[in-house]
Amino acid sequence: MPLFGAHMSAAGGVSNAIRDIVEIGGEVLQLFTANQRQWTPKAPSEADVEAFRRRRAAFGGPVFSHASYLINIANGDGAASAKAVEALVREFERCTALGVDAVVLHPGAHLGAGRGAGILRAARNIDEVFDRCEGQTPALLLENTAGQGTCLGGDPNDLAEIIDASRHASQLGVCLDTAHAFGAGYALHTDEGYRRCMEDIEHGPGLAAVRLFHVNDSLVPCGSRKDRHTHIGEGQLGEAAFVRLLNDPVFAMHPMVLETPKEDGHAADRRNLATLRRLAGS
């Protein structure tokens, strides 16, 4: 059975995210290591880093960070590109201090420059981040998108080409979001749609590159090119899509993280985790 968990808030200190994932019975954690709405957020204190590492050792499960949504790694504008690189370098530094396994990053938007230019810019900027962060660093997982606007990542080949163009390909992988794939046109709620999605991933970055799943239902229809998450089984994907994924032997031990709405404290997370575990045994 896959490892199930959730994106948890780090409000009051990053170590609280570990405390809360344990409280809800999660086996894997995703968090923001700092305020994702700020370009230069405050880093966790030395005491909080120490508390995080102590709690993480007791937790024992994999831990992922999600990079700030402000970062457009495919931006070719000099100043904006440098800002994105700097923000990702700081994210890597925080994750290295905390002992986070990997950082999830959206592949960015080409902003009208064209797909090819965006892919090369993303690879170039990612290489600069790794070059500046020599030594022990987390892996970087490129997340698929719903393909909205000029965003890269709606097509798995976008992720494959960024990885292939990077000098640090061995440190790159993929995070697959179910709601994003559905928004991009993959009908995961049907046998044919699920098969087509997995074939495209295999022919693109490769199934072996998929290191993490974001398991989210979708409020919007297949092919909408929109990204709107909802609770498992309560959206357009429905339970059938998750039955296919959760019982696919290829991903039997993969970490899978909820990014569903937070309601009533942790009650919604507990309910969604219970649904995933039920479907994984069906």
C-alpha cells in the first residue's frame, strides 16, 4: 500500500508540521519551510530546526517541501529570473538544514516566449541553483500542471525535456498531481484515460522518475486547464480514479500527499486519509 500523508501548516514553527502529521496518522509530510507568499521570508530559527529534526527522527517518514508559488523558474527576464533562482537557493538551504528529502517545484510559465525557450530557461535556472548549492542538497521534483495559460507541465514531455536539458538530471524527478493531470485532459476516472496518462509519463520522464503524488480530487471538469482541488471522491474525478492509482502495483510503496481543503481543524485530513486507505484496499 502507498504511504499516505498531507500538506500540513508550519504556522508557529516548522516543527509543528511534524507534530500535526503524527497526530492525524499520516506517514508522509509536505510543508512550506517558510512563508510562501514572500520573496525573502524569515528562515526557521535554530531552535525550531533542532525541534524539527528531533521530531522528524521520531516520525520516520519521508518529508517534502513545496517551493513558493511566486517562483517562475522558466522566466527569462534577467531580474525576475535572478529573483526566482535566489528564492529557490534559499529554499534549498532551509531544506538542507531541516533534512528535507526533496523540494516540489512548478516548472514555470514561458510568458509568451514559447515552449522551447521556457524549457531551456527552466533548465538553465535549475542548474544555477544546484551549482550554487554544492554538496548535500535535496532532490528537486518538477510538478505537472493543468496547463493553464503559458504554464509548462501540462504535457509530461515538458518535464522530461527540462530534466534532459539539465546538467543535474540525476537530482531531478517528478511529482504527479491527480487534479492537475485531470485539468490537463487526462481522464483518470476511466480505464483509457488512466492508461494514456501513464503511457505518456513512461514515454516522457519515465515512470521511475515519479517520486511523489499529490492526491487531489478536482472541482473542475477534465480538460478545463484549471486547478481547483477538493476532497477525495467529492469532485469530478470521483473515487474510481483513485482506486486505479492506489491499487496500481507500479506505485505500491510511493508517498502520496493530500492538498485538499482544510476544514474543522484536522478533521478533513483525517477523513480524506481514511478514504484513501479504504480505496487502496478495495
